[in-house]
Amino acid sequence: MKKNFLLLSFILMGCVPDILLTKENVGQVIEAKTKDQIIIKLNENPTTGYQWKFEIFNEKNEIIEKKDAVVQVSYEQTVKDPHIAGAGGIKTFKIKFKNIGKYQIKGKYERSWEQNSAIKEVQYKIFVK
């Protein structure tokens, strides 16, 4: 009963579930709506100097401007023990597109002070309707 009530509450409030993407979704075409929040979660260990950097491109292969999307980036260490130095965590990249269209989210796992230092790359194709 509680599950049905919760689902009905989300529907009535206009809330929709987030679209969660990981390394398993790389290269796939993901369909979304302008009200959907797309969340990308990838492993990261900034103590090595490597961090995920993301760019979002429109269908003309131009980097989109802040007015076209709402973006939030965060990092959470997965090991909570203060005695463990250098433990990795999860980088979370949240985006909500304001306009319909075709987009590409490209990420590089790189060191910011070194040119061409990416050791991993990901790309997600997003079709917003």
C-alpha cells in the first residue's frame, strides 16, 4: 500500500525518476525529457591527480552554455575510515537539459596540469525530447 501511495505521490507532483548512467552505458543513445535529471557516476581517485572533467556538446558539436542546462558536480569518498589515506570515491555529474535536442556528454579522466594525460574517456549520447 505504501509503495503505491509513494508512486502516486511522485506522479501527482510531476516527479520522474533520475536517469542513472555509469561506464556500462558508454556509447549508448539515451532518451530523456527536459524535466529528467541525468546522473553520471564514475569511480575517481583525486589523490592520484586524476579527476573526471566533463564537457557537453550540442548537435552542432559546440560546447553548450550554462543557460542551456543545469549542471551539478560532486565527489564522495567511498571509504569513510580516516586512517586510510588515498582512498577513492565516486564522481557524480548531474545535468538537466532545458531544451530539446541531441547532445553528447564527453568525459576525460585526466590530470589538469598535464596535456593529453587522459587515461580513460567516456561519451554519452543524449536525445532530449
